[in-house]
Amino acid sequence: MSERSPVPEMILCPDGPILLRGQHVVVDDDGVEHRTTRPVSAICRCGHSATKPWCDGTHKVAVPRARTSTRTAD
Amino acid sequence: MLIPKARGSLSAALFAALPSLGPDDAPPPCPTTADDNADEQIALWALYELHYRGFEDADAELEWHPDLLRLRRSLEIPLEQRLRARYAAEAVAPDAGPTLAASVFALVEGHRGPSLASYVQRNADLEQVLDLLRMRSIYHLKETDPSSWAVPRLPRASQAALVELMYDEYGCGRAREVHSDLFARALAACGLDDRYGAYVDEVPTEVLEQNNAMTLFGLHGRLRGAAVGHLAAFEATSSLPSRRMAQGLARLGMPTEVAAYYLEHVEADAVHEQLATRGICAALVEDDPTSAGDIFFGAFTCLDLESRFAAAVLADWGVGS
């Protein structure tokens, strides 16, 4: 992250989650809406998190597979 | 809290002098060297504590007593030398990844050491977990406080990322969600003493050394790289172990408040490890490329001291690591 303005709301972390800054509603694979609760949220991209749609660090021990299609809506 | 119990002749002389010492008094002569590391670490821990909340039985102005600062320095120098020697001896490769963040994650991934969380997940009994919570309380009741010292020493982009992380650690404006408060409630739910520093007299030297390293890095502006490197490694070794802790606590039927503390860290630290590596540390190196070495030194120190702590605890429990 640099001092560019505006501050990025979404950051794709290589081999890691999507960081989502601010308050959003995340829709998971089953169409269920999840409201973010912290200043920055990490969204699972590896598909292995036990707390989807949020990242729980499992990507570090999981075998990589196709990214899941989580989309976000304000 | 009260001044802790001495662990040797240097800490005994220091702790005997503190209650009656005024900010302008010359302290009575102390031994110039500690008996051993336990004596040294408890003396340094207490001198550092003057910069946090202090002691009910010591004058708050002693925080800036020149003779105590001189003594503190004499204890900090060998600690930093020892930590740096361990880092040098491991010969970790800080250039393992294409980016600084990848290198920090590679350092963490490559580190091998015993895991208390894995033991708690599968094997620990209730007494062992309570024992561990008492030992963890020394840090968790001041969680993130040592990292706060680094804020004014960092370039703006690092400050922005660190304070964003800290806002979450300090409960996003809600006192009952400050992580140290979550841990205090976890202790209370288990029938343990939730007062700050309550268990310092019974924790092993390794706990004091872990805490002292964080304060050393935090209080010295020249060690800002080590401070944020330590934070990055701490966060990057938290989510998965916190999940294992929560599973072990559930296995033992412990109060939900304890699991809640760890489950909060599963999600929070999956965010924080990214902010710490990609935000705080990467921005510092961009501003000051010479800080990379200390970032890896701080990260290694975090991993190494936790391994030493885990090995000591498992040995004390009679468990081979």
C-alpha cells in the first residue's frame, strides 16, 4: 500500500485473500449475504476456509485450487 | 500491580529500592551484573513496566529516573546481543521471496519449532491449558501495547497500515472488544485472576524474555524494523494456531469466553498478517530499504522466542517436543 489517494478498497493478496476495506455486504457461493464487521476484512480465495466467506489462513496449508467466485455488493 | 518478586541478587536489590525511591533520589548501589538470565529478565521486565502501567508501590516518575534508565540499558545490551546472535546463527535467508511480504511469509513457513496450539488441540488437559493461559496473560493483557510505541517512528504509509491494524486490536472504539479485554474475560470465565500482571511471579523466564524483546523493539526508534517484523511474524503465526487452540478448548469443555478470544484471532489475524506484511513492513522498506534486515531479525526473534517458550513449557509438562 502506498500513499495514493483514494485508498484502495480492495486488495488482492498474492497467494492469499482479498482484503476488503470498509463496510460491505459479501455474497457467498450459496447467495447468502454476510456483512463485514471489521475495518478491513479478508475474504477467502482458496476455497478452503472454515469460516467462509472470511479467510482463516488455511490457504497456507491447503493445496491451491480454482478461485471461488465470491462477489461483493455495497 | 505490585512490584514482582525478585529472581536473583540484582532484581532483589532493585525491587527493594523501588518503593522508597523518589524521582531525584540516587538509588542504593545494585550489583552490576545479574546472577543469571532469570534475574536479568525480571529486572528488565520491571524497568520496562514503568513505561506501561507502573506499580502501585513505586513512584510513577521513576519511569524517567536517569539511573534506572542506565540500569535498563545495561540489561538491554546483552539481550539485544543475544537475540542478534541467535538470528545470525540461524542464517535465515531474507531474500527467499519475490516481495518483502513473500519473504516474511517464507521465513515464517520455514521455521520449525514445537507448537503449543497443536498440543492443546489434541492432548492438553485442563490444568495445562489453565497453566498456559496464566503464562499468556503477561502479554495478552497488554496485547498490542508494545507495537504502539512504533507508530511515531514509522513513515506515513506504515503508520496508516499499523494504526488500521491497531484500531481492530483495540476494539474499533468499543472497550469491551479491546483484545486485552477479551482475554481478561476469558481468564475470569475460567476462574483465573484477570488483573494485569497477576501471574508474573510464576511465569518462566522465557515469557519475560518474549515480552522484553517486544518492548525493546518498541521503545527504541532505531529498532522500528524489528518491531514491525516481530508484529508481522506474530500475526502470521496466529490464525491457524488460534483455530487449534479453540478446538482444544472445545474438547475440554472450557467456557465459551476463552474460545471466543481465540476465534476472534482466527479471522482478525488473517487480516492483520496481510496488513502487517504488505502494508506496514513493505511500506517501511520502500521508504528505508536498510530496514529490511531488522524486519527479518524481528520476525525471526518472534518465532524463535515462541519456540523456546513452547519447548520449555512442553518439557515442564513432561511432553517431548
